[in-house]
Amino acid sequence: MTATVPSWIAEITIEELENDPSPFYARLRDEAPLAYVPALGCWVAATKDMCQRIAGSDDTDFEGVITPAGRRTFGDPAVLDANGAQHDELRAMVDPGLQPSEVDRYVEDLARPIARRYLAEFEDTGHADLVAQYCEPVSVRSLGDLLGLHEVSSDKLREWFHKLNVSFTNAAVDDNGEFANPRGFDPGDEAKTEIRAICDPLLDRWTTDPDDSALSHWLHDGMPPGQVRDREVIYPNLFVFLLGAMQEPGHAMASTIAGLFTRPDQMERVIDEPPLIRRAISEGVRWTAPIWSAVARRNKQDMTIDGIHLPAGSVVMMSYGSANHDETDYGAPSRYDLDRTPIPNLAFGAGKHACAGTYFATEVVRIGLEELFEAIPNLERDESQEVDFWGWGFRGPTTLHAIWDV
Ligand code: 261
């Protein structure tokens, strides 16, 4: 198979994709919307149409799967690569507290005081790295409190998602399909050991004293009286949440701010007119999809798509970040533009495995941005510092230095 791979695809490295996937993916969208990428050891779907067709065939031609590095990080059964009845059961565990009607009941009281608290720590200083001091803390504290992890500090939750991210994205494989960097799983293993040590006693307590925290519900909901869900079912999914659901609202908030920083006129309008924040977020995650290329599908049978033969069991990464830059739907896709026609995008995926936290995440980001822009209406990018985006699996600004007059 490798012999038929064009050299520009055969030679791409994960490091190049992590630094800037755009040029490679622009060429894929143009020349090879479904391509085998040797450095990844799997296929990638690069266009919106290809992603929609594949993810839209969940449970028929395709099923959810994650990369070997993802599997190695989360273990089994994780909702991302469970299918059929097992997937339905896991979604029945995580979905109820994330239903929009349910989120509307609690999210204001949950997220707004958190946003206020972090703002109070720096709003009088005139400068901040918004990623480390605001976007990440607001994201992890909101979900942490929802899950019931009140006693785990925000810095610890940030450390956990960073370590799980290192492990999950340690995707490079050698010519034999073996992990190229086995030590890259160490940080994730360390985090998981610590997570179990901290969460085991909490799960013990919720077993006898249920409360309204999400993890208490994960233990009890849908179980026969007197029984709780096995924690070996809970942990892989808690690891999924402690990575993606902790990290990505922070990425979404930071990318939205970074996008608005490229359009000061649009930033001014959003600050003057807070109802525009929802549109700003939607364009933010279209512009830089937080889950850029981290979930995949596998075909159950041999098949041919647009003349490309896909042997049964092929793993296809859903490169939603690239789908969101599909020139068919989005003119000048690499430009952040609040005023573009709001065509639905794939930042939250599609099909059976579409994001369960779409509404929760968007509401946390909305509340975070409302509080930020109200407290600091004269927010500006600190032009003396670069904004570096990083990541292929997950993508967002690594830092976001802002200044304002106090
Ligand atoms: C809660 C969603 O989390 C993830 C999604 C995709 C890949 C890894 C994740 O932890």
C-alpha cells in the first residue's frame, strides 16, 4: 500500500501536523479527501462531505473507534469506541446531565461565579495569559464541580488533561505499526494512577451517600436497586471526560478570543453587544476546531468510496478541523469572520458519536466570555507576544497574552 502513497503524503510527520495542519490538509481536500497517511498508520477524511458520509454511516457501514494511542490511554469500555448496545448504555450514563433542558437548570449558578472568581484574581493587573489564567481554569472548574470533584484543585485538573493529552496524542507509529515513542504514555499513566487514588474514596462515598453530582449519577442511574455501576466501566469514561471535556471548552474559549483578536472591529461589536457571543463562539470553533482530528471510524466490510478501496477494518480519522475549512462551504476558511453565513460545521462531530457536551460546553464558554468582556471591555492582544496554536488531535492557542488599561 505504501508504494502507492504520493511522496507529499508519505513524508508528512506528526510534528508538522501539530505545528500547522493547514497546508497539508488544504492539499488533501483538493487532491485526496480520503487518504492513507503512513505516519499516522491510518486513513484521514479531510473534506466535510467525506466526514459527513463516514460519520453519518455510524452503526451501518462504519463504527466508532479511536487510535491505538487513544485506546492505550483510556482503556475499555470508553464511549468513544464502544458501539451498538454498549454505546447506548454508556451514552445513557453520560447524556442525562448534559441535556440542554437540564443544563439550563444549573449552568448559570455553576459557571458564572467561577468566571467571576478567576476574573477577580487578575482584572486589576492590566495583563494576563488568558489561556492559563482564565480559559482553562473556567473550563476545568465548571466541569470539575459538575462531576463532583470539588476537592480537586483547578491546577490539578489542568495537569491531568495536559498529561492525558500527551498520552492520547502519542499517535506516531513506526514502519511496523508499533508505537514510535512508548515512553510518551508515562505522563498519562501517572495521571490515571493519581485519578484513581483520588476518585476511589469519592466513589466509595457516593455508593452509600448518593448526591446530585454527575459522578454519583454515573454510579447509580439505570442500575437495579442496591447496585452501582462497576467502576471499571466508569473509569475509562471518566478519563475521556478528564481529557476532552476538561480541555476543549478552554480551547473553544481561547480560539474564539484569538479569532476576535484578528478582527478588532468585530471584537468591539461583540463586546458592545453580548448576544453576538454565541455567533462568535460558533465561528471560533469553526475556525479552529478544538477536537481537530481526535476521533475515528472503522468500516465493517470491504468497501469502495469514490473509487478508493477501503479494506474491512480500516481506521479513518475524522479531521473535523479540516472539514470546517472546506472551501465548498466556507469562503476564505482560514479567516475568522463573525459575519460569514452560519453554515453548520463539524466541530461537535456527527452521527451516533456526535458530542454529548455540545450544549454544556457552549454555555460554559458563553458565560465565560460574557463575564470577561463585561469586566474588561478594553481587552487587547499583547502585540509583544506571539499567539502560537498547537495540536493536530486537539488544537488551540497555547498562550494568549492580553493587556488592558486599569
Ligand atoms: C469528552 C470528549 O472527550 C474526548 C473526545 C475526543 C477524544 C478524546 C476525548 O477525551
